[in-house]
Amino acid sequence: MTQKSSTIWGGRFDARPDDLMEQINASIDIDRRLYAQDIAGSKAHARMLCACGILSTPDEQAIQSGLDQILGEITSGQFTFRRDLEDIHMNIETRLKDLIGEAAGRLHTARSRNDQVATDFRLWVREACEVLKTHMNGLMDTLARLSGEHEHTVMPGFTHLQVAQPVTLGRHLDAYVQMLTRDLSRLDDCRKRLNECPLGAAALAGTPYPINRVMTAQELGFDRPMPNTMDAVSARDFATEFLFVCAQAGLHLSRLAEEIILWTTPQFGFLRLADQWSTGSSIMPQKKNPDAAELIRAKTGRLNGNLIQLMTVLKALPLTYNKDMQEDKACVFESFDTLVLCLCAMNGMMATATWHKDTMRKAAETGYATATALADWLVMTLHMPFRDAHHVTGRIVKLAESKACRLDELSLDELQSIEKRISIDVYSVIRLK
Ligand code: ARG
């Protein structure tokens, strides 16, 4: 008889898995990131088993101290992760057996890896929401500060990327603060919805032991146990929701990144990135490239991809746990890491950029940005129907265009040649403030 693979589940097996089977089955290289959550979940489970009289006090104490030691070994880099032990759960349980012997085997009473991994993963995503919120707040603080500083900095506002109406840089930047405020509230929602505890669902059908699910839920900071044991082990919508929030926030960052890329071109010249946030070209000595902004724009691809990846894995999966679901973590970890990096880089870039107010103002003076204000003046002062005011303004724009001048450079006579009731007051709206 060949060596059995797993002392954990190998009872009915005569042969160890093929090397490739082991390779496709193992998740330890990815899910080792769940070690702290796995240990916290096991400690809470052991306390509950003891409180319910399912585990003796000496066994429980041995488990607690063994798990504490393992936590120390992992955080100090001394722990050896083994691929033949598949995943983080079995790596930790096997080490616990080395350390405390038989009592380790009692930890898995009234539990399955299915409710265990669902619990660990929820704890991890919950923490990830908090970390992302901190970084989002950091960027929002920078943008809000800049927005306040540029409350009166005039720039062109664009639609279709054509000059539309004058706005302030303050308002433009505040638009991003608003987007991030919504992203933050989406993270709050996600965190709130995921905060239910799967423990006690066991494999799928619950467990015959007299356990206390409310206790484990409370110990781990969950609001309540999940009411349906089958849902508890098979639900992953908390992960897709998290991935969506990451993708949406990344999408917002990509829009700001795109504007930075445009605005740092010599053609726009609205802002200049600090040297620390730019790169050079290996051939063109004059170049200063906004690479960080370009990469933030590009990382949206990963964030969107990760959302689609997990939704595709989960689509049409029958209840309850399927091994497909092991593919749920890499994408979540990657989206988290990517978004943290993008938020920090965007913050650094924005905090150190120099804004060219004169260039922005000049740009707002081109493109007849005050034409809408003129039409509104005709409506409010002369009581013209808006459509007529629009038409009259169009003719005035055409006149300015033929003279290659700005609207406020037309004389009153010239303006009156198109609409005789226009008065000198009109200059207060067609001239930039
Ligand atoms: N590594 C597994 C995962 O991440 C843990 C759950 C395994 N459950 C099982 N029934 N094989 O999904």
C-alpha cells in the first residue's frame, strides 16, 4: 500500500494523490493570507465548544495555547506551509497536532472546512473594507483640501471634451470627493451585509452537537449567525459585492487618472506632476510622463476582470459547497491590493501636483465658455423664450468667430446689431469673473 496522503481525510483512501492532483487541489499559496482569521475562528470555536461542555477545559486550554504559538510562528516567518496539506485550515490543524497531540483532533468537532472557510473569508473581507475605507478617506481629505484651496480657480468645464461652461477647479475636484463618498458608503453596506457568521453550519446541514452559534458569532464580532446553514456555506455574494465596490472605486479613479493624463499634456498644461510622481523617457530627453496615472487607469482592467471572474465561477453552481469556490480568493486579494495601491498613488500624485491657474483661466476664455450665461441673461433680462435666446446667442458666437475674438471683446454696437435690446449689463455675464 502506498503512503496515504492525508491524515486528515485519508481514511478511505489507499493511494496518495497524483502530483498534479495535489497541484490543482492545493490552495495554500493563496489562502495562507487567511491565517489570522483562521486562528481567530478556531479559537472562538474552541471557546464555544468548551462553554457548551463539548470540549474539556484542559483540551480547550491546550488548543488555545497551541493556536497562539502557531500565530507567532506564522507572523515571525517560522512556519513551514506544506502544499500536501492543501490549504490554510489543514496546515494549521496539522501543526496543532504536532504541538499538542490528540486534543488537536477535537477542534474540528461540530465544524467543517466549509463553514470554517466561509467564516475566515468573511472576516478577511470585513477587515479589508476597513483598510480600504482608511485609504479612501486619505485621498478624499487631499481632494477636499485642494477643492477648498481652488474654490475660486476658474477653469473650463467640459462636455464631449469640448469647452462647455466655466467652472471652478474646486467644484471639479469636489465631484471626485462625491464619487468616493459613495464608494465609501458602498463599502459600509458591503461590510454590514457580510457580517453574519457561517460557523455551526458545518458541511451544509448543521450539526447534532449542542453548540451555541450566537456565542461564536459574538466572539468574532458578527451581528448574528447566518439563519440558513446551506446558504451559510455556499453564499459568496459578499465577495462579488466587495469586488464590485473595488471595481467601481477603481473606475472612479480611472476617470481622474485620465484627466491628469490629459491635463499634464503641453496642450492643456493645467497641472504639473512632481518629479517623484513622473517618469522619463529612455530616448526623448524632454519627456515627463504621468505613468502612475496611466497605470491607475489601466488597473481598472484587473478590477473589472476579477469581478467578472468570480461571477463566472459562481454562475449556475448548485448548492451547496463546490470546490469551484476555492477560486474565490485570489481575485478578492488581488482587487484589494490593487485598489490600495491605486488609492495611495493617486493621493501622493494629487498632494504634490502644481496647478497652473493662469493656463486654466485662459482656457476658460477660449471656446465661448460664457455663451450659455449669455443665453440665460437674454431669458432673464429680456424675457425671451430660451429657444430664441439660444438662437440669438448662436448668431453672436458666429460673429465673434468671424472676428476671431472672445464674446466680451465684441462691442455693444456689434451685440446690438444682432439683438437691439442688449444693454451694457450683458458684459457682467460674458466676461469671466
Ligand atoms: N480550501 C477550501 C476552499 O477554499 C476549503 C474548503 C474545503 N472544503 C471541502 N469540502 N473540500 O474552498
